Amino acid sequence: MTNSAETHLDQIPGYPGGPLVHLPELLDEPLFWLGHLYPCVLHSEEAEELLFGADYKSAEDFHRQLSGRPDWPTFTVPVAVGRLHIVHRNLKGDAGTDYLLHHPDWDRAELLARNDGHFMGPGLSWLELTAAAGNSLPGGSTTDPDSRLLLLLPAFGDLAVPDAAAERLAAALRARTAVENPEQLAAILLEDQGPCGPTHWTTTNDGQRVNDGHYSYRNPTNNFALPTERLARVTAALAS
């Protein structure tokens, strides 16, 4: 799983681990998406069957090879201010996927969500997710909106998804995966919304976008939430 497109990346400020490696060619591999989206179907046997279909064993082998690498595959999606980083954390005994937001002027990246045995999130509302996916900004792993949407989907949770969301997600699944019924899978994914479930997003009096998720860094009532000034810069960075 190595070719000329492989590029080692600089460390993300404040984020330990690595080395980080850029592997954009993985986004063209349907088996990659099955493993990446697996956290979204953990609590639904029907969704898991729809996602993997007859490819379960192949996806398992592919994921084992990917997670056995000595480096950490990392993808980036530019946003209004800075970049979202999606890091497949190949840490022995503590593997998972981390979703971080960083800007060069910040002293450290902000961890928005993580998918592993101790899920944290959500980190993105539907509006933030689709704005990042469709902004066409250069400089990331891909400008393809479908790939960007699926890269960020496991960090999303939102009670207020619009009626058109199911078709938007189905279109991305149809374009980037080989699932047989993307419409049905999209509907279930938007209903269950992975390990965190749907959360309610609001805007505070001082303009911060926050949610009520019990495991979210963007819920100011949690004792592990981002401080007020860092919640504010996250909101500004993700503005559409």
C-alpha cells in the first residue's frame, strides 16, 4: 500500500504521534471507505450489512493492512479558516480516527471528535459538514465533494438535517463506494448518526456554535469542553 503519491507530513501542532503520511490514492479505493465509515454503523446490524455486503472479508483484510502500517494515514480538508485533519491513528492498543481543526496562527490544533473505543463527539453539524465538503477550496487531499463528505461524516451529529440530506449522502455513497443500496444506507446513517447519535446545535449570544452532546468538546456544559475562546475560533473557522 505504498506508491509515488505517498508523502510524509509535518506534525500537527499539539497533536502527538505519527509519523503522518499523505495517501490520497486511498480515496479511490472502495474498501477504504468501508473501514472508514464503520463507526457510523456500529449500532445498526442492518446498516452494517448494507455497508459491507459481500465485501466484509476483503474490507477486514484491507483495514488490517492499513492499520498495520508504521505511519498514520492523514487527510486534509480546507475550511474557511484553516484545515480539518482526519488522522487514522495506527497506535498499537489505541487505534482510531481523530478529527482535528488547525490554522497556522494557532499554537495547537483543536480535537473535534475521535472514533475509537472511547468515542468523543460530534464535532460537526450538518451545515458545517456540507460547507467543508462543498467549498472547492484547494490545498487538501482532494477537491471532490463526495470524498470530503464521507471523510468527515463520522465526526458529524445533528438533529436538524434537511430533507435533502439523504439524497446528498446517497450520492456520495454511490460515487465513492460499491454499496448496493446507497439510498437505504444513507437513510439509516442519518437516522442513527453513529455512536453519538443526533445532537441539538444552537448559537450562543456571543455567536458560538455549540451542541448538547454528552461526549462533545463543543458542549460547554461538559467539564472537558473547549474553553470559550477556543469554541469561538472553531465556530469562525467552520463558518460557511
